[in-house]
Amino acid sequence: MTQEYANKLVRRNFIALILTLIFMALLAVGAVGMWWGAFGPPDFMRKDNSMLTPQAAELRLENGATASWDKTTHTVPKDAHLSALLRANQWTSSAAFDGGEADLTFRFGDRYKLSLWSDGRAAFYDGYAGRSTKSHAYYSIPAGVVGELTAALAVSAPA
């Protein structure tokens, strides 16, 4: 093999490598684009959802809900005055978690859900959120909120 032929092979291999890298980059961009199109942007790029604030939870609870706890379901009427028991001004944002089944769940309409755990966690879900808006929010809530709410609901629940 001559030096000229060896240089020619090196150039061809270099060009093939560059073309392969360009193809792989385009393939990766296409895969990300397809993922984004199907599932929307990743959570950290979604804009905040004003419908998932603690104050929105208070307002929604004041407008009525369906409460579920201990395998029972109770309709919370409008103006039941339970929203103060949420103590929403004391909630703090927290990292996402997978808590299993909640101790107390409020459903507001078809697609809003507030899940509360006795250990001081809350998850709020907005099923109406668009692809570019956050659909979940997670909070730490004051101790005793779930107990106070379930006690108040048990008193107001029809026997």
C-alpha cells in the first residue's frame, strides 16, 4: 500500500465518520422532537399552573367537592367552610413524590384532584392542564390537617 492510497483511505474514513455523526445527531433531534410532540416538554420546562396553588385548593373546596377517605365517599357541599382547615398559607412546595394511596382525597369536578397524606404531604393534579403547563404540584402541609378535615367530614357526613 502506498502512502497516497493510505491518505486517501484516511480521508474517506474521516468523511464517513463525520457523515455518521451528523446522521446520528439528526436522528437524536428527530427522536426528541417526536417525544416532545407526543408527551410535551419535560416537567422542568413547563410553565407554572396557577390552578394548583394552595389558595386555589381552598377556593375549590369552598365551591364543593367529593371527599374520599377510609373507603367512604362524601359530597362536600358548597360553602361547607372546610377550606380554613387546609391552612393553605402554611403550605410549602416540595419535590415530587410517589406516595401510594392518599389518606384523604378531594375531587373537584372531573379532572382536579387534591390528595392529602397524614404524614404532611399533599399532591394537587389538574387534568385540564395543557402540554406546556404543569399538571402536578407537590406540597408539605402542616401536621394534623388530614385529621382535622376527616373529623369535620365525619361529623357532617350523613349517617
